[in-house]
Amino acid sequence: MDRSANMRAIRSKNMRPELKVRSIVHRLGYRFRLHRKDLPGKPDLVFPSRRKVIFVHGCFWHSHGCRVSHTPKSNFDYWGPKLERNVFRDRRNVEVLKAVGWRSLIVWECETDDEDRIRKRILKFLSK
Ligand SMILES: [Zn+2]
């Protein structure tokens, strides 16, 4: 690996999940808007002409249920209801969006490590 490729790899590894997804979508050649406040849940990426949105969810905050997302056992009384509310809100946002004709794709933080897989999912979602 040459130096610049190496630097890119390091950068992409440390990049926030949302920025990773943005960069993948950008490279696919799709144009998008960010965090449109007039849509439920302020989706991370918005594709107005396709009426599609992508949410990039942190595994912990949105209770993915994967290995990295377990709810802390200490302070459960605090975290439990808080995280539950997030899950409820996420679900409702997707439903409300659907009701007004927007399709949603959820990309989980833990999935962004596998760039190829995410790229394929996004491509499939945006092209259908
Ligand atoms: Zn996860």
C-alpha cells in the first residue's frame, strides 16, 4: 500500500459512520441533502427527487442489538427507558415517512466497517 492509500485507509477507519456513508454515496454519484429538518427524524441523507432517505444509526443510541450495542447493566433505570424511547421514535419516524411516500434505509454503525456490503445495499436501495 502506498502512503496516500494508507492514509486514506486510516482516515476511513476513524471516520464517523455518518461521514463514511456520505462518502460512499457521494462516490456512487448520487446527490443528497443533509438533515432536512422538515422530515421526521431529520434523516442523515435525503434524496428529494427519489423520495428516499438514509438514517445512519449509532448502535448504542439506537439499540441495534448487536455486539457493540448492549445496554449498560449499571444505571439500567436510567438507560433502559431512554434507549427504549429512541427505538420507539426511530420506528415512528420511518412509519410517518412511509405514510407520506418516503422510503427509508437504516444503516447501522457496525455495518459501516464493511464498505463493500454497505455500498451494495445503498445502491440497491437507491436504484430500485
Ligand atoms: Zn450494530
